[in-house]
Amino acid sequence: MTVKKDDKRIVIETGFIGDELIVAISDEQLRISIAEPWAGDTETGFGQSAGTYLSPEEAIDLGSWLMAAGKVIGKGRSS
């Protein structure tokens, strides 16, 4: 997994070649999208993506949840 980030966005390359989770600041919201360039689609051929927008409040709630979940998962790891 590769993570690239700056103050406007973070791109996490996941799993298969070219698959990305992208979170970017867009106006007054955050845009979360997932791109799978090699995923098959019978209508358009290769490449699929999906995304949604989060308000600042929703982004804070998601961030808090992710941090808490990461701590729970981290406690289950062995040294």
C-alpha cells in the first residue's frame, strides 16, 4: 500500500494495480472516491469509480470513528 498526501488530498493505493481511495477537499466538503481502473463493466468496458461528498461534520464523525476503530484493531495485534 502506498500513501500520498498533501494539505488538499490523500491518495491511498490499495490492493490491485491502480486501485485508489482518494479523499480530497472540494469547496466546503470532502469528496471520497474509489477508483478501480481494471474492474470490468459490461456497459462501459474497463474502469469503475464511485464517490460521495461529506460535510465537515460528517467528515469529523468519520475521522473520529476511524481513529477509534484503528485503536481497537491495534490492540488486537501481537508484538
